[in-house]
Amino acid sequence: MIEYIKGKLAEITPTTAIIECNGIGYNINISLNTYSDIQRKEETKLYIYEAIREDAFVLYGFATKQERELFLLLISVSGIGGNTARMILSALTPNELCNVISSGNDTLLKTVKGIGLKTAQRIIVDLKDKIGSAGVSNETAGSFTGNISNNEIYEEAVSALTMLGFSPAPSQKVVNALLKEEPHAEVERIIKLALQRLR
């Protein structure tokens, strides 16, 4: 079992990171929170969860052990797979997710794509007592301060939303509207806001 992968950050998008380690490039699925943490680094270390199925071998990577622990808790809930758990961890920070679960806020949880009321309630019921063991801190990821043009942000946001399962047309419309509202917003903020608007 792989505990973590440490190496050169060869490529990164809001949904995937390719880490080169000993001449091998590992394609790792990441959340928006992890993207925010590692996007400006030349070298990085991601804690890994291996999803091994008959038809695929998928790696999920996390900037912190706490986020991986939350991911593991989420996929332990009936009906929540790896991609849905990643979607939840892209829409909410680990701290926000812990607060949502501990306060029983199913309304906020069901704003995440693919999460209906019953699933939101199941997550809260199943994880409310376990959430303290995740050891999530109140650390917040540093915000991006690079100079990326709106056009690059638009393309990257639409690409990320499409990879997360949204149709291109509504994604383009929402991203375009958000960039008009907040022309100086970072790409991860645009994606987070889009995740709240797209259903």
C-alpha cells in the first residue's frame, strides 16, 4: 500500500496532479483544497488512497492526512464513491465539512452535486460521532496570488468542472457569469462558486 508520493510536481490542474518520482509520473486525483495547497510548489508530497477495482487502479491524493481521513470517512458511507467524496471535499474545506456534519446542516451538504437530501442525512448520521477522530485543524490554505488572465482562469475552471462530471455548456455559462461578478477571483474560488450554482 502507498502511504504517500513525494516528488516533482510535473503538471497540475484543479482536479489532477502528476508527480514525478524516480522517473515515474503518477497521475493523482485531487480535490480543490489540495490544489490550493500545492499549486505553486515545484516539489510536493501527497498522502495517497488507492482505489483498486477490476477495471481501474485510481490514486487519490491529499495535501494533509486530515483531508485523507475525511475522504476515507466519506467513502465509508453507503452510496458515496471516490469521485463523490472528492466533489464534497472540493465544495467544502475540511473544516467547513466537519462543521456541516457536526451541526447537522444537511441543507448545505445537499448543494453539492450528486448529494440529495437522503444522502446528506445519511452522511451526517453515519459520521457525526466519527468526525472528531479525523483531527481536522482550522488551518486555511494560502490563496493564489499569481497573475493568470481571465481567459486562462475561464478555461481551467470549465475544464475542471467538466472533469468533475458537469456538462460543458452550463459550466461555461456559470463560469462566465462568475468572472463578470468577480473579475479578479482566483480559479479555485470560481470553481467553488460554480459548484454551488451547478446542480
